[in-house]
Amino acid sequence: MIRNAVLTSVALLALAACNAPEVAQTPESEPPVPAPVAPTAAADVLTPQGYGPLRIGMSQAEVDAAVGPAPANVADAEPSECRQYQPPRGPKGVLVMLEKGVLTRLTAIRGSDVKTEDGIGVGFDGEQLKARYGSAAEVTPHKYQDAPAGYVTTWLSRGSTSSGYVTDPAARGLNFEIGQDGKVAFIHAGGPSIQYVEGCS
């Protein structure tokens, strides 16, 4: 009798389990996928290492690939020594200088809106420039013009040098040429060639 009661109870429990509503199985929660972050494009600025796709130390082929080949009249002029020109796809008012097939200097000229990391561009006041750099810059007289014309040079790295003139090809710096009107007329960026006062010399 007791055995029948136990068997009946087990059967009822089994039947109840079969008829019980299914509990919804929720999948394990997955970590949320972060939304893609749009890359922030750094503003192009003129630095001792270059500007935009142009990097000091590039070969002629690399410069050509980045901003287009030299104009025909430049390409024919002593390509193995030194050439300075405005590349066809380069930034407006920026000249490239290549010596023996290597990019050694960039120069911002009149009409250029290129600026340095400090916000200095062509037309910037020379006295404000000197005050901004202070003792971190070397101020020298202009070779051909009277004051306030001159040169303000600052080096990121001078490399090894035994004199005031830097010759180490690893050196990197900026040279601001101030004109007779007291404003920045040119900004040279790159290696030792930023010290040249007449194009390639």
C-alpha cells in the first residue's frame, strides 16, 4: 500500500515536471562592442622633421611619390647635387630641397599658410618670435640686410658639432628668416641646410 502511494507520488511529480512551463534560457550576456572611434587627424604643421607626407631624409623617389615629380626645368638642373622647387602636389608656398637625392630642407615662403607647432607662420612679428623662443634660439644678423632683418634658429637636436655651424646630417631644427620689415619672410625646417642663406649654399 505504501509502495503504491510512493509510486503514485513519483509518477505525479514526473508528470508535473513534464507539463511545467519552460523557463526561457537567456544566453550569457556578451560584453558590449565599443562604437568605432573616428581617428582624429592631426593638423599639418611644419616641424624640424618635415610637413605632412614629407619627411626629412626621404629619397627623391619617395618625395616624387608623395607630392609629385620635380618640374621638367628643375629635374634637368644638376639632379645629383642640389635642387630646390615647389612640388606639383605639395602644400602651397612650401619648397623642397634635395641634396644628392635626399630631402634635407623644407621652406615656407610668402603666400604659404603653413605654420609651426607654435603657430608661427610667414608674416609673424620678428620681435614676438624672439621673445617666444628666448634663450632657446640663436639670433644672428642677416647676411645682406640691416636690422631688424636677421635669423632666429632653434635646434631640436644639433648632433655632434665643434663649432657654431652645425654639420651633422642627423641634426634637426627650424630657421626663421626675418626680413627688413621685421616680419618672418621664410621658415626653413630640416637638417644643417636650414643654415644656407642662398638657396643651395
